[in-house]
Amino acid sequence: MTAVSKDRILKTPIESKSALCEAYDYPKKVAFSRGMRVELDNCVMLFISGTASVDERGDSIHLGDIQAQTRRAFENITALLESEAADWHDIVRTTCYLADFRHYDEFNDVRNLFYEEQGLDPLPASTCIEARICRPELMVEIEAIAMIRADTTE
């Protein structure tokens, strides 16, 4: 049996309950955190879980509207970033999941506009994948990784 290290890297959950509830607060419990903050020396990495068009109660919203769902996913990620004194300029990577690639152009139009509004340059590294999303009514889900200096959150 391998011994477990007592010097684990510090990690804490990321949440923004004003924007979206925790998954474990859903009527049917789901076992994941909205995000995880990982501290490494002078760097903090923020791992934002797949985030979709859900409201503060965990209800799916903007049904059938890929553009509104995309915008809400970005707003939810923004709220999670803000809870850690971060913003979209700190994002280094996104992974975007579309339930149907026929909606890619509409999704990408919203993403391009959102990134332009944020003034992002350079843009985050990104992958876009067609995939079945956890709820059939959701059309897009986005996960993100951000990096900030540890001293910016004190």
C-alpha cells in the first residue's frame, strides 16, 4: 500500500450562489463542485466545471435558444471568476461542448462578441466538441481554466 502524502496542494471549492447554486443543492444531488481553486506557490489555478445555462436555483433556462444559453454560460463563469477576484483576462483555456454542431456558428458568434466585449487579446486556448450534455434541454456547456497570482486574492 502506498503512503498518502500529508503535504497536499491546497484546494478549495469555487462558488457564486448569487448566480448559480451548488450541484449538491439540486433536488436530485449531483456530486461535483462548480469549480476548484488550487494554490501552487505564487500561482492560483481556477478550474471551472462545465457550466451551462442554469439559474441560481439550478433550473435550465433559455430553452431552445443557443445564443441565450451561450451568453448565460459565460455569465455564470464570469460570476465564478469574480468570486475569486479573477476575470476573463485570466482564462488560459476553455473547452466548449455543443449538443449539436449545426449550432456552432450561432455559438461562435456569441463567443466572439463576448470575447470582444471583454477586450481579450490573446484569446484563450480552446477546444469545441460535439457531445451529449447532462440535460437534454441544454445546448451548450463550457468549462474553463484560469491562472492568477496568489497575491491578487488577498
